[in-house]
Amino acid sequence: MGFETKSNKRNKEHCQLTKGKHTNSNSFPNTTATISANSSLRTSRRRNRKMAMTPVQRLFETCKGVFSSGGPGIVPSPESIDKLRVILDDFKPGDVGLTPNMPYFSPTIGRRTPAITYLHLYECDQFSIGIFCLPPSGVLPLHNHPGMTVFSKLLFGTLHIKSYDWVADAPCVPAMTNSEGKQPDFRLAKLKVDSDFTAPCNTSILYPSDGGNLHCFTAVTQCAVLDVLGPPYSDPDGRHCMYYYDFPYTKFSVNGLSVPEEEEEGYAWLQEREKPEDLAVVGALYRGPPIVEK
Ligand SMILES: [Fe+2]
């Protein structure tokens, strides 16, 4: 019905006025209102993006900052180390889509040493992120991390970690030459860690010359270890992954070198070796929440 009441007319005028307000971009007060609305929209979008950022994306973004000015032998600042440590301390298996009942963690039938699966998440010149999946009794033999800072977070399981640091300026013991030629020398190292760790536990951090730069992982139960390396291994740049045997300190007696008897167990002689023949590390596709490079 086309009957126009006073009230309807008022409403119509109000509607037209409102419409005019929104379309009149030259009106100063209304521009302010628009800017203010846009700005709060942007803030809210930023907040939502931040809230929506997955833990693995947050880890990636933090690594970018922490290792941006890194390089071999360069340790990030204590503030940067803490930033990354806090994120990793909080990390859960579900954050990377892992559960202990996945096939990666099942004992390998027919193999004396269970195969270990490596899930590659990301690598650039500055850092790498990956996960080692170890079935029970899986072993990552004693190996080094030349010039690197390494964060290892046990996501689940019980893992035995044995680690060493080189003793600075310690003498080497020359090895015998056998039928295969000159063998690598024995070099003195100090034991840093020799313990079981059960998740949830804090992140282990090793540095180029301390913190247990050489380590061996033995899975007591099925385990997942998230590793962040800065910088990563690089054969062209001479950062090779080397493997070692360890021998008790008492294997050799060296003139001028003495350690109190009660501390002898805290030292060992390490000798470089070939990559163990029974070590099988198999790459698999990471299927957890993605890392998005912006
Ligand atoms: Fe390692």
C-alpha cells in the first residue's frame, strides 16, 4: 500500500542521509570514520592471522629471524636462542601431524638395526628443520655437527642421549696403520650427557664447541625428534656429517696427560669412522601442517 506516514518519511530521509554519508568521501568526519574502520579491520585481520598461525609456521618464522645473520661457527644471540627454545619446549607431536602408532615407528622386520625415517620439513642456506622417527632400539650413531647450533626436541618416547665435546688442545693418539692404510687418530673428548630423556622434556641445544656437539641417539622406546640445525650440513661447504667410535679413556696412557681416576669415566677417545653399514635413514614425505614461505 502506498500510504506514507510521517514516520516512514523520516525513515526514508534518514536512509538517504546515511547513504549520502557513506558515499561522500570528501566529508572529513566520515573519512576519519572509514580510516578508523579500515585500521581496526586490518588490526583484527593481523590478530586473526597471528592466532591462526600453526606452531610449525611459527617455528619457521622464528628460525628465519634467529638464523638470518648466521653462518658456520656463529651462535645466535642468547635472546634468539631463548625465543626458539620457548617455541620448541611447547611443541607437541600433533603440531607436526605425528602419532606413535604411525608405521615409521614400527620395528623393521628382518633388520638387525631398525631403519630410521627422516621427514624433511624445510632447508635453506641458514637452517634446516626435520624430524627423525626412531622405532624402539633405533640408533643414530655418534656423529658431529661442525660449526652448528642444533636444537633437538623429543616429541614423544624415551631416548638415550650420549654426547661429547672435543677437549681443546688435547693431544691426539696416532692410530696404527693396518692393511687398509693409515687409520684416523684418536682424539680426546669430554662426556657431556649420558642419560635417558622421556617426553615431555625441554629442548636440548648444542653449540659448535660445547653443549655436546657430538652425539649418539638410542631409542629406548619409539621416538620422534624434531631437529633444527643452523646452518645445515653442506658437503660443498665442508660441513660433512662424520661418524665416530668412542673408546674408554683408559685405552691409552699419554705422557703429560692425566685425569683424576674418579673423573676418567668423564672422558673418551673418539676415532673417525666410515658411515656405519647397518645405518639406514630413509627419507619420507612430511604430511603434517605445511610451512608456507611468504
Ligand atoms: Fe645430530
